[in-house]
Amino acid sequence: MSEIHVKGLADLQRFLDQLTPKIEKNILRGALRAGAKVVLPDAQRRIHNVSGELAKGLKIGTRTKGNTVYSSVKVKGRHAFVGYFLEFTGAAPHLIKPRKAKSLFIAGLFGQVVDHPGFKPRPFMRPALDAQAQNAVVAVGNYIKDRLATKQGLDTSHITIEGDE
């Protein structure tokens, strides 16, 4: 991953320091959400799709803990457990047997046992973040700049957020 250089974030930080902590947290939550919105489509594009459910299950979340604001892109929904295997471990070959019924019904076929071939990991989150990190930081800076100008009435016209590699 290359270094990320962004101009103008120090000026935005000075503006944020003038605000109340509650307003600052709200602005930062929105800014981090804007940065995550840049990473989300790239992560969805990188998922090896079979049904498309895993890509649909990618969601953006934000939270605060003390004075720290967090943002994340998480896999939600009924296929969420598959995300961990795809990203990190893969799956070894294994047999799938019914627990309570006498047979399985998978992909329109009935059977007693299914021999799953396993799969290697196919990371999608980390490569998406690596590819979009600079764009995400620029999106965060631009969100803060726009929010300070529109909602707080501060003059941020002299601040330019730009990334360079």
C-alpha cells in the first residue's frame, strides 16, 4: 500500500475543535460513513458471487465509544458467516449430513450426504480498503468541509482536500 498524503485536514481539525463535542461526534460519524461508502461498492464487486446474498448483506455501521468514533463495513444477514470463511480461512473439504431429517434438499436435489469440495480464501474486504483508502480519506475530508460550511456556517472555501500518491 502506498502512502496517503492529504492536504487540508489540519485546517478542518481546527474548525472541529471550535464545536461542542456532541456536534463534533455527529459530524465525524457522518464523515466516516462517507468514507465507508467509498469502500463498500469495491468490496461488493470483489465478492465471488454465487447467489449475490453476501454482497447484498454488506452494510455500513458507525458507533462511538467514549470520545472515539468508529465506522465499519460489516457482513449482515443470513449469509454473514460465509464472509469470515471467504476473507480469512476458506473451508476444508467436508461432508454435509442432515441433522434431523433423513435426507438433504440442496439445489433442487435430494441426497443423504453431500461431499463439499471446500474452497480457498478469497479476500474481498482488505483488498477493497487497500484500493480505496486514499479516496475514502478524501471523502471524509470533503464531508467535514461541506458539513461545516452548510450546517455550521463556517467559511471553509480556502480549504482544499486532495490526495496524492
